[in-house]
Amino acid sequence: MTKFLSAAVLLATLATPAFAKDAPDSKRFTRDGETFVYTATTEGDATILSGRSASGRDFRLVVRNGYVTGKSGGIPVSFSVPAHAPIAGTEVASR
């Protein structure tokens, strides 16, 4: 569960924004066949990811100083963001 959640959160922070049908500021990504819809907001030096999986599990995660804390499906989670992960919204050079 922790591995899956870690990967899901990492993908949420790295996913290219795709707009959800029901809310124009929502983003979505699919991991292991399950779709996650979330919104990202900034509060001070933290990014808050709030959303729900297609199976109905809510999550709220706080990303601050390279560390993620929060709850997913009511279960507390915490882990560090990999150092090699690009910052969300960063464009990689291409030719």
C-alpha cells in the first residue's frame, strides 16, 4: 500500500495537467488502472494535493521541503520526494 501510494503521489506531483470534466481546475492521472482526480493549491511554502481515487478513497497530502505527509483513505502516510524528481510544471528541453 505504501509503495502504491508513494508512486501515486509522485505521479500526482509530476503528472501533466489534464482537466477533469467536472471541475476546470482539477487534474487527473492513472496509476495501475485506477484514475485519481485532484487539485493542487499552494499555502505558504507547501503544496496541498487533495482528491479522490476512482474507487472512492479521498486523499489530502502536503508537500513541503521535499517531504510528503497526509492521509489517503484515512490512513496516515509520510515519505520523502525523490531528489531526482523534477518540479511539477518544469519543462524539460526538447528539440
